[in-house]
Amino acid sequence: MWRSQKQLVKFLRQKLTAVKRAEKHVQDSLARIAKEKRGDNKELHFRLTEYQDEIKLTRHSLEAEMRADRILLKNIIKTWKEIKSLRETDKCINTSLKLIIKKEPTNKAADTAEWERDVDEEVEEVKREVDEEHRAAMAVYKEKLDVWKTQRARKKEAKKRQKQRSKRPESETETNQDIEQAEKDRAILDEFEITKPEKPQQVTAADLRDRILQKYDEIRRKPGEPMLYPELSNGASITATKQCPSKEQQRRADVNRYKVYVRITFNNKEVSRTPARLLGQDFTVHFAQIFNVEIVQWPESIKIEIFETAGLTSTLLAEVYAPIPDVNMTGDNVLLNELEFSSSQKISHTHAGVGSDVQMTFAVCEEDQQVSTLLTSGTLTTSVSWAVSSDGKALVPPVAPRSDQLQGAMAAVDIISALGMAGMTDMDKLIKWISQARLDPNDPSNADLMYLLRVSP
């Protein structure tokens, strides 16, 4: 859903088109200047290089997004086929989820023309890059080749002189110059032999085209292939309990035993709790409650504890911390937040339930069977905001934090040690340090400091 709303592929396509249009404009300007022989324009050359770099980066981003969309679509379809096969194997449907794949016909001729145009443009761009890389590699190659040739010639000459000296009569007296040359020749022959460098291969346009076509086959829709739009709905009919296998009937009966309630603590003190509500067969619970809490001090923590009950037994599943709202966050503009939670409790069942923190095997085909372990996890949808007074102002704590509260918060982050200013009383310096320290505003231990920063002039 998020990816379809963002439409990143469409955005990056439009960006790529715009940057390429700007590049073409600069190239035309440079060609016109060269034709009129008005000299070289360094600024235009610099802009052209910037545009070409931007085209390269944008194209890489576009290809990454197209690949991600393609893989995601394949995984969605694969998972849906597994769910359908599992429903057929179990002979029952437990959820109302249904995937609908909508197909939009496309014009094969138009797709082919766009495909070819994109390939030609990318071949031209990549060819320019690889040619520049090849020129740089050839320059390095020529330098190394010259060094290799020089050493090879020196060694060859040294061997030749050494061979000539070996043929001299023993009665012939060696001069000092001969001795020095013999030592030099031995040093040359003892030098580490440089390996002959390999000549860089020139990549042809045909090679690049084959490489790009192979990449397009992996990340792009084929010409004429319909556009696929997956939509998740709740249109599936859940199988009646009496028509399910016995183990599934036991599982549903077991789910009906459980209830869930939530306890809310403010600064580690319980202030509210919801009534226990039955856990639905879709594993959702709707509380739909608003809790008003009157406070006289800035909150240090807002903790939500999620409990599960079965009969007389109550079990703490998880604890989540709600973010402390900003002073401008009121009931009129607050948005719901999704807080994820997970529990490490270990539960196994004799019915069709998968349990928690126990190994299970899930696969439609025996060849694809994999052992996995699932934990009890979920999402709590909630929000925290300030109430509004009759004059429209947020009802935040009206007074600055007490000195003992401020000292407690300061001790938590060890400001004095960080500053090396024991006994510091200069509030201006303290405010400056807080603003530069980049403290986490959602950390309860920083709440007093954040409030001090907001109320400071």
C-alpha cells in the first residue's frame, strides 16, 4: 500500500526525463558555442557533468525501485497461491482475506517502442562511462607496460653483458669499470621481475546492449504484458465451525476462551485500565476508549501493558511505551500511532494452532517445507495528546519542572560530567548544551530537559 501510494517508479521516471532534457539543453548550448567559436565554457561543462552524474544516480534508483516492485509482486502472488493451497489442504477458510489481481491491458507496440528507446539511451550513457573508464585504464596500462618493457630491456642487456664476460680469457685482467658493471648487472638480474600487464578489453555497444536487455528481463514488465494491481479485500467467506475438521474446531473453541485487556501506567503508576474483551477469531480486539488523566507534573513515561486472560489466569503479554506528545499535539490534530509488541512466552497446542516460540513446519509442497518459529506479536493502535482548555490552549503542565526533577533528569544523561562544569548554575549555558546535545525527545528520561528547552525564552 505504501509503495503504491508513493509511486516512486513514476516519480523517478519523471525526474529522469527532466534531468535528461536539461542535459540535452546544455549539450545543444555547448555545440552552438563550439560552432560559433566563442571559446570554451567551463561552467556549462561543469553543469553537464553534474547532469550526467544525476542521470546515473537517478537511473540506479529507478532500477532498484523497479526491481523491488517486481520482486514484491512475485512474492505477493506466490504467498497468495500458498494460502489458497493451504486452505484447500485444510478444507476450511479461517480468515476473510482475499487477494484480487486486477489486470490492465497494455499496448505491445507502444511498450516495445519505449523498451527500445530506453535500451538505446542507456547503452549510449553506459558506453560513454565505460569509454572514459577504458581510456583511464589504457593510460595506466601504458605506464605499466613502459615500466615492464624498460625492465625487460635492462635485464636482457645485463644478461648479454654477463654472457660476454663469461667468454673472456681468464688471462685477461678485469678493470675496475668491468667489476662495477658486473655488480650492476647482478643487481639488475636480481630485481623482482615485473609481470606483464594485461591490456584492458574494450566493451562494445553490442555487449552492453545484451547486458542491459538481460537486466530489463529481470526488473521490467515485458512488452505487451498486462499491468497487475494486487488488492487485498475481506471478501472471502469463512467456513462455518461445524464444517471444519475437528482440530480446527478445537482451535476456534480455544480462541473463544481468551480475553484481552490493557493497563495504562503514568510514571509507573496505574491510572486506567480497559475491561477485558473477547479475542476475535481474526485475533483483533477493539477497545474504542478514551482515557482522561489529570496531571500536575511533566510525564516521565507512559507505559501500556497488554494482558491476556483465560478463566481465572491473567498473563502479561507485552509492555509498550507511548511517545510523550509535543506541547502542540492536541486531540484536534493527533493521529493514531501503531506500536508493535512481541512476547517471548512459549505455548504449544494439540489442536490446529501454531503456538508461540515453538518450531512449526509450513509448506504446501513437501519439497519446500521449512521449519520456523513464530512469536506472539501484534500491533497496538493508540494515540496520546493534550486536552484543550476553553480558550483553545493545550493543557500542558503550567509550571517548570521542580529542581529535584530537573536534577534527576540531568543525572540520567550526566550533563555535568559531559560539560566538566561541576556546580554549573548558568541556565543560558545549560539551554545551549541541551539544544546542541541532540537528545531523544521520545526518551522519558529526557522529558524534563525537553520541557526546559521549550519554556526557555
